[in-house]
Amino acid sequence: MTAPFLGLRVLLVAHVDDAAHAHNALRRRALERLGCAVELLDPERAGWLERLVRRDLDHRIAALLDQRHPDLVIVLGNKVVPTAAVEQLRGGRETRWVQVLSDDLRDPDGAAQEAVAYHDVFVASSATLQHFDRYGIKHAHYLALGCDPSVHKPLRARGPFRANIVFVGSANSRRERFLSELVEFGLAVWGHGWRKTSLKDYCRGELPGTEDFVRAYAGATVAVNIHRTGSDDRNDPAGVNRRTFELAAIGVTQVVDHRHDLPRHFEDASEVLTYATPEELKGQVKRAVQEDRYRERLAEAARQRALREHTYMHRMGQLLRTTTGNE
């Protein structure tokens, strides 16, 4: 079957690694599978020539624009390319500039001011979309995060990667308060900062890379998802994090804190279990641990939903259809 966007030239400006920015590599892979010719520019990785002449990011982008003549420049994240540089580089070229933002913007006002410089902006939260609308930004679109089933998949986990209840992510006071309710069920936590909390005895290591992230959750009887922000925080309570989609694809039963956008993607009690308080989290985990068949049905239903609707192929396809008008 012919790839739907065969030959579309894309300059992808993004930080890429195997930890916090691993999803950017998966987005790149999805674009390539859709037929795009992708040129990656990582702002933190310069070639020998760029290092030799101390070439700034905007000059590196300009050189690639002149050499490659991309149809699209896709910038993953905010504060990646200075706004003034975007405005200057857009001038006199037909290339369309696109920005993709995450679910957890620390400075939504600054992000809105930056978004004005792009032709299209994609946001992973309905709250961000509403915030941008108040700024008069009409070229913003909702685009959820996602998963890659070739990476996020069921695995047989052994040793330290096997546990009843698993959470992978950095420590904060909210997460500590919620997870403290689960120690009686056999809790294992992975991530930065846990050895300095009351849950230090349940920490099995620092935040792993992608492969260990998948193994840790694949080895769980029940996976816990606690967003970095919630309704009791001052930041966005609406957007759904990457972990939500990744856990579904891994095929593990997920107990996730309720988010405003979550019902768009998964059904409570038939695909995932939701909670709002530490007591509700404990009750949902207890039921999932005790009811094997119910737990297995949840996990399978969520996995099928993720494969059917929530992969990065789906997300990047939606982005390309919107930006190119190829609906």
C-alpha cells in the first residue's frame, strides 16, 4: 500500500533521547512510515561544521531550508526555536511552520505568545486550546499524545521488573501522598527523587530508559498513573499524559487519575479505572488486584483501543492531514 504522504519533505526540529524526549523519536518514525522524507535537527546535537563555526540554531535551520526545501518544519515543544527566529525564517519561503506542544506547559502565557509565530499549533490539552483562544489564536488544534506498539507492547518481566503495583515517574509530594495508600499491595516505584521520600524502601531504581520503562510496567499486575499536575494543582488539569496511552499499549491494567480529556480516549470502568482521591485510588487498585478476569478484560480492551486509535501513526497522520489539507 502506498504511504499517504509519500515524498512530503519534513524538517523536524526536536530534542531526541531515550528518556524524557524518547517520544520525539517515535514521532519521527511515524512520519517516515507515513511516507515523509524527514530531516532531523536536534538543537543540542551539532555536526563538526556547526561546532567549528559556532553556528547558531537559526543559522542551522536556515541552511537546511535552503538545502532541503522542506514542505513542513515541525517543531516539537516550546522554547525550542526563538520566536524571532521563526518569524524571520518564515519570511519569503513557502514552507509551512508547525509547532507541537505537550500536555504539561509550565508557562501557558509564554507558549501562547510563541504560538503566534506558527502557521499551525497542536496542543495536547483542551485547557491549553481554550487558553490560546483567549489570546485570539485560531490556528491551534487539539492533538493528543500517543504510543508506538512496536515499542510499547506486552513483555514477560522477571526479577526487579516484576511487582504487583508499579509506578514509574519522578517523585513529588502529591504522588507520594497517593502512592502511600498502596504499600500493602506490593508497591514498586521507579524514578528520580524517591529515595528522599517516605517511600524510599519501595524504590527499585532511578527513572529508566524506554526499554526498562516498558519492562517495569509490563511486569505489573496493576499500573498506576499519576499525572504531574492535577485538580489540586495550579497547572493544567485537563490534558492526558503519554503514560496513559503507553500503558494501554503495553497491555497492563491501568488506574489513572481523572482528567477532563480522558473520556475522549478511554472509557472508565471498561478500559481504565479512574480516581480523584487517595482513598479512591486504593479502592480501585484493591478491586483490580482481587478480580483477575475483570482486570484482564480492562487491559485487553484498553490495548485494543490504543492500537485502533492512539498510535503515533494516528497522531502524525492527523497532523499532516490538517496542515496539508489532504483530508
